Amino acid sequence: SPDAATSVSLHDIDTGLVAHDTPITVAGLVVTGIAKLEGVDYAGNCEYTAWVQDPAGPPPSGIKLFTLGPSCSPTDRGLCACPFPPLTGGEMDKVTELNDVLTVVGRVNVWVPPGTFVPLHEIVVDSLTKTGTGAAVTPAVFVNGAEFAKDSSRYQEYEGMLVTIRPS
């Protein structure tokens, strides 16, 4: 079927080998950033994100997970309120512990943020399955933080990955 999810690597997604809107499955991903409320979209839906990395993958092998949640609820002050994970009722409620291992099913989203020219990649989540706990991701270590300036080659090469920058 045209919507069957293809098993791919994060490296393939991050390097553009997997096209925008392709249905995918990625296994063995380690949580490096737990689920959080990112904001509210133009239609009033709550937006949630988390970060995962393939600990065995070559750079770049990290990615943002994205999902829409419920519509935000108006408050008595006219603001809009969204539930925080793990109380959203959605898939991101499963992403609450660093170093958990996940299998992710979703679609690739490629976009270029305003004011930049580097395409960024994310997975729009359909489902998440926790397959393990206690996995570790070792950050790549660098001594020159300037290498990670916006739109730089390292910024793109290590997209979505854990890095440590230490003075020499």
C-alpha cells in the first residue's frame, strides 16, 4: 500500500535520502530530550516535541519527534492552555524518561526555518513503542563552539545529536 511504513535509519532521513512525507518506521532510538509542550499551532492545536538519537548511527543520526495534541482550552484570562506530558492523552505521553528506547512510526517532515537555508528534519509521529530502558548516548566532543554556528557545516552534520563543547 502507498502508506506502508518503510524501515529506515535516522541517518537516511537526516541526509535527505528519505523524501518529505514518506511513511517510515525507525527502531532502536534513544530518548535524548523528553516530551514537552512546544506551543500552539495556527488552528489552536497543542504541539509537542521530543528528541531521539540512534546511538550506533553515523552523524547525523538525531531527530526531533513532533505531534499535534488536543485543541488548547481557553482560560478565564483569555489565554490558551494545553496539557503537559504525560497528561496529553497522546503518543508523546510515552516519552518521559531519558535513555528509553523507542520504535517510531510516522512521516518525514523536511522544512527550512525562516532566516536560514539549512533544511531540518523531523518525524511527525503516528505511534511510539517503548522497547527498552537505560540505553546510553555518548555525545560527540568538540573544542570549538564556533563550529556549530547557525547554518555551519557542523550544525548540519550533527543535526539533532547530543554534542559536548569543551575548551581545549
